[in-house]
Amino acid sequence: NVTVDDSDGSISYSTGWSVSSGSNSLDYGGFHHLSDSKTATANFTFTGIAVYIMAPLWPYAVGAQAGVDGSSPVSIDMQDHTHTSDGGSEDVASAVLWGMDGLSNSSHTLQIS
């Protein structure tokens, strides 16, 4: 397995994304990308049989959608349902929240929106 941080140049971001302003140990790599644009996308092309998304959890509604090779996107819930508030920073460390395995060992594109 290879872990690729969201700051890696192999990820292609559309307009509408920004990077968190302060480093947080709960984010893998210390920072995270974010967008409030419904049209913002991030694409990652990889070769392999599986792909997983790691992210921290927040005490309020945060989410994304992910799909591989043009498949119907799946919603990813990034809310910490054990601790809710109207704002604040992430409160649970990054962990795998979504994945797709069983892919052919060939080139694939993960799209996140």
C-alpha cells in the first residue's frame, strides 16, 4: 500500500479548493483541502487493485462524494456523530472512511467532489 497525502502533486484539483490554514495533528500530513463549491473536484490517477480515502471527522456536517472510473459517486460522511456543534475544527484523527477494492491491476481515476 502507498499513502498519498492530499498535498501530493499527483492529485489534480479544479478551481474552488483551498487548504486549511493551520496545521492539525488530526489531519494526515497536518493539513486538508476543503471546498464549499458543489462543482469542485479532485482527481487522482493510480495503478492498483484498491483505493481508500482517509479523513478526520468534524463535530458538524461535513461530507464528500467519491467514485472510481466514472462510477456513480458514493457519499462519505465525515461528521463525528458522538460530539456535535455548529463549528470548530476536526476532533477525530484521520482514518479510512471509504474504499473500493477488487479493481483490476490497471490504471484508475478516483474523483472526489
